[in-house]
Amino acid sequence: MLRWFQALMPKEERFFDMFEAHAATLCSAARSLRQLLDGGAEVPQHCAEISRFEHEADDIAREVLLAVRRTFITPFDRSDIRGLITSMDDAIDQMHKTAKAITLFEQRQFAPDMVVLGDVIVKTADLTAEAVPLLRSLRANAQRLNGLTEQVTRLEGDSDDLYDKGMAALYRGPARTDPMAYIVGAEIYDHLEKVVDRFEDVANRINAVLIEQL
């Protein structure tokens, strides 16, 4: 009965606008992170860009959470809205943590597998940005949404493999005799892999919305 009633009532469409705006910050931050991993003198600039995008995303997330409390009829369950925007915000928060670690350790060069992890992060961000607008018409877009979330899950598996490969390379390389270099490299790998994990969390949230609504 409740679902039937919700179908008849006008819905607050601004939630979708805010989801899409947040997804745009994810893509921008992911690209700044990828550029950062090219190394060089521009690393601090890219770290600052990620921080700025993270603040923009936080503002959008707060607006969503406030709108959930103030809106009579939401597009889908309030807990799903909160869960989705929180998982999206966690993804950019993790990118920010990565940038902060790189700033702390004053890193200007990055291992090849870190760069590939950066590519994976950009791909998962783009897939998320492609999926979010499809939430406006869940039933019509269910198949496509399932396909996009499956791609994110596969990329998360790739990131696990890259993490393992990168850590093994650290151990075998010069860092083997330089404990601090090993610690720093391991920390950066950990942060990068966690970014992809957070995007998988977003994909899982989208799947949860699909299950709830279909």
C-alpha cells in the first residue's frame, strides 16, 4: 500500500540532481588523483584539487541528508538515500585521505602499479557517474544498472590483484632494504585500493536500491 501511495505522489526530483552533482565531484577528484600519480612538481597542486572537490562533495552530501529530513515524499526509501550518498561521500573521503598521506610523506614518484590503480579509480568513478542518472527511472534502467555495478565489482577484483602485485614488487625492490620506503609505499597502496573498495560500496548500494524498488 505504501509503495502504491508513493507512486501516486509527486516526488522531489532534486535528490537526483544532487546525486549527479556529487558523482561529478567523484570523477573530478579521481582524475586529479590519477594526474597526481604521474608524479613531479605538480603533485601538491593535485592534492589541493582533491581537497577542494572533497569539500564540495561534503556540502552536497549535507544538503542531501538535510533534504531527506525535510521532504515528505522521497524518490525511494530514506535509508537507501542516506546510504547511497554516504557511500559516495566515503569514496571521495578516501581519495582525500590518499592525497593527505602523499602530502605527509612528500612523495613525488609513484610505482607503475600505483598508476594503474589510479586508472582503475577513474574507471570506477566514471561507471558510478554513468549509473547515478539512471536512478531516475529504476525499472526502465535496471538491466543497465546491473551491468554497470557488475563492472565496478570486477574492477574491485582487479584492484586487489594490483595491490598484491604492487606489494610484492615493493618487497622485492629497493624498499626491501629501506624500511621507511616500504612503509610509505605500502601505505599509499593501501589507500588506493581502499578507494576502489569504496566505489564497490556505492555499487552495492545501488543494487540494494534496485532490489528494494523492483
